[in-house]
Amino acid sequence: MFGNFKIQKKHLALGTAGVLVLALLAWAFAPQPVAVETAPVTVGPFEQSVEEDGQTRLEDRYTVSTPVAARLMRITLHEGDHVAAGDPVAVLLPVMSSMIDERSRREATARLQAASALLSRANARVERSRIAVQEARLELQRTEKLAREGFLPGQRLDSARLAVDAALREQEAAYAERDAAAHERAQAAAALQPVSAAIEAGKPFTVTAPVDGVVLKVAQPSEATLPAGAALLDIGDTSRMEVVADLLTTDAVQAQPGRRAVIERWGGPPVEGKVRLVEPAAFTKVSALGVEEQRVKVIVDIVDPPERWRAAMGDGFRVTLRVITRSVDPAVKVPVGALFPVGEGGTGVYLLDGGRARLRPVEIGGRNGNEAWVKSGLQAGQTVIVYPPPAVGDGKRVEPRKL
């Protein structure tokens, strides 16, 4: 009997060892969880945009030139100096004779008459812009009243407000054009002055600034004898800046006037803007890869106060322009790396559920470079797998990768 007990004990030990060996083999050959990257499903504002490199430029740039052939005295102004309209910017010593021939006199007279006509046209534009502002404000008042009474949609009210802003901008441009035309007429009149005693050879003649602004470039800083019409310096108002970008024609269709825009990557914080104009004519541009592309210029006004950007942003700066084509708030969002095609034209994600991947079809409302707006199929707080590896499938065991 004692011998039988030993045999049973030996068999029990062998059976236990066999079970352990089988368990170890099962554990060794069992599929291990796939390491994956995960991201939460969030809720927040979603924006879809068209992005392109652009360049800043002044809305109005004025080049001051010599009205007559003269000896230029050294200009003391430097780039960045502020000048007011009427301030002296250069001193000339006319070298031309006080007598001019009949042909030159007629040419100068014709230029003066043309400048006078331009000034008259500028005055008419000022009056027309003033009337346009009044009409836009009256239309806004009528639209606001009808919108409050429920007869018009809010979109008409927004359009009326934008029309008032556009009319005010046109009025500012009309005033600036009138000032420039007045100075152009003064310069044209100066060409006829040598026939009188107003400008005499060797007598100093002062050239003044046409507008308030900043000196952008001094074309001729040293003394020199210059012909009539030679550029002396450029002046512009740095508080009136715009951004121009060459957009693909397929993208420019979405960048309609009035669209919100964001100016980024210029060296400072993002600046708000608004699309003012999409030029009507496109042009062909060869990309860095040698591909011919049809592009069109889009002009964006900076709407943020100049105090936020004028001290650092200048003319000709390279920027990144984002034109917002769609905005949703709130929106359910996931990283675009979590999306992949399923079925015929469908989109899906892998949902992390209890250590396993679950395939979940979703409906996408839009996407940008980083995020996608999920219209249905997911809820905030869930976790999705980002960039799922080929080994991941529906029901597969997965393990979030520890960063």
C-alpha cells in the first residue's frame, strides 16, 4: 500500500509538470497585444482653411521724384523716419536754364493739364465715395430694422455691415488719391516755373512729402545731378498694410471676399485679416517641382489694430496666410491619423475598448492638416488608435504604447 502511494505521488508530480509545460508553451506561442498610439476624442472649435505663403505690402506707396533737372543736396532722412504731409524731404538746386523751347513748354503744359484732370477726377471720386458711405449706412439702418422684425435673414445684415466697411475703405482710398493727385499737379506745375521767377537756376527748391507716413527707401542719399522725374525716396503709411498671396484657382474659389483669414509665421503672434479681393484673372506659375499651376492673387486686409503688429511687421515680409473656409463650434474631433478607408468610399477608426480594437465606421464632415470633424459615430471621451499598424484588426488585443 505504501508503494502504491509513492507511485500515485510520482504520477501527480509528472502531471503537474506537464500542465506547467503546456501552460508555458501556450503563453509563449499566444499572440501578444499590439502596441499602438492612442488619442482621445475631443470637442471644440473646428476650422477648415486654405493655406499658402504670402507677402505683406503697403496699401499705398508713394515715390517722391524730382520735378525738374537739378542738383540734389544730401538727403538727411533715413529709412524708418516719420514724415508728415508737407514736410521738406529734399532740397534741389535747379540747373536748367530759365528759358525753355516751345516744344518743352507745350509738353509741360500738357502734363499740367493731365494732372489737373486727374485731380478733378479724384475730387469726384471723393464726393462719390462720400455718397456711397451715406447710402451704405442708410441701407444698414433699413436692414437692421427689417432683420429685427424678422423679414430678413442675418446673412443680409452681415452683408450690409460689410458694405459699410467697404465704403469707408473706398472713401479713405479716395482721400489718399486726391492728396496724391494734388501733389502730382504741383509737381507738374513746377516744371513750368522756370519760365517765371519762381524757380531760378541755382536757387534752392524744396520737395515736400505728399502724405503722412514712414520713409521706406532712400533711392538717392548722396548729392547728385539728377534729371527730371528721378526717384528720390519712397514714403508709405505702415498702419495700412495688406497681404497678397498666390492661391491655386481651385482654392481661390473658396476664398471669397469677406472670408476670415489668419496671418501667421511672420515672427509675431497670429493676426486677424479679411479677404478683400480675389483678382479676376489667373496666371500660370511653375512650381518647384516643375509643374505648371494656375494661380490667382488674393488680397487680404489686416483687421487687427495696428498697435498689435505695426512695430514688428513691415513691408515685404513673408507670411503664411490661412483663409478660413469652414468653421464649426462645437465639433467632435479626432486626429486625421486615426482615419482610414473602409468599404466603398467609407471612413472608419479603431476604437480602444477594454484592451481590444473595435472597428467603428464614422461620418466625416471635414478635415484640415491636423484634425477631422466627426459628424457621427464617436463621442467625446472615447479613445481612438492613431496610425494603426497592419497587425491591428477588429477585435485584436492592443496595448497603448507608453511614451
